[in-house]
Amino acid sequence: MSNALEKAGQSANTQIERRVNEPWQDAEWQRLWLAVERHKWRSLGLVPAGAGAPEDLTLLIAMTLSRTGMVHIGTPLQVADATNVSLSQLTAFCDEVRRCTDTGQRLLVALPPMGGNAVAASIGQTLDATVLCVLTGKMNSGDAKQTIKILGRSRFIGSAIFHPHSFSPSAM
């Protein structure tokens, strides 16, 4: 009997580990993808609501959302890391985004917080749409309002709330 319980426990642990290793199979990530997919875009920015999150927050979100989308639509979704683009790289970066979208590729762009990067707004304003990424307990509403003001309310198709302990989107 204990052997059967051990096997059942090992099976449950394997399933839990697999879920953690494959977040694109999580229903919350799938809901976020489907909410984003309802909108028309070729380039989609993922911008933190403000400072306080890990530097790679939006890059991790973009990569997971890309994989989730690829599972759904069956074609690649490119990811561009704009979290450390400097002024000297701005034109080349924006040209590459344009080149990708002009050739029919869809692109998820990880942006840095608006307040800490001089070129983030310029990049964000070249994109078709943006999602505001909120990390609960780490960002404040004043920064979120400022981010929306800087990029322009009309650029946002929604927001997603992430929890630091589970790093899973809870809503859009």
C-alpha cells in the first residue's frame, strides 16, 4: 500500500514540476494569450507598471507569452528585448522591429520601466499595442498612471497582474 502511495506521490510531483517548467500550459497564461490575441497587433509591448520588479520581468513574460501563442497559432512569435536599449541603439532597434513586422512576423517587445530609461517611451510609441504588467506588492499606482500617461492611454489593450510568488498572470 505504501508503495502505491509513493508512486502516486511521485506522479503528482512530476506533474507539479512539469507545470512549473512549462508555464505556457497553465490556464492563466492561456487566458492572457487569448485576451491579447483578440486585438489586432503585429508588435506588442510588455511594459512594467513601474519600478520594483526584477529587471527581466517583461522579458520573462514575453518569452512565456510567445511560447503560449506558438502553441495556439502554430507559428513563431518573435521576442525582442528592449530592456537595455541605449540611445545609440534606438534607431537600429526600431528599424529591426519595423523590418520584422513588415515581413509579416509578430513581435513581443519586453520594455523597461518608463521612468528609468530615456528611450523606452520612444520604443513603446512605435509599437502597435501595449500591455501594462503589474507585479502585485512591488509597484505603486502612481507609477502605473505615469506609465500610461507617457505612452498614451490609446496604446494600451489591457493590463495583466502577476504575483511574485507564483509569477502567473491573474487577469487582463
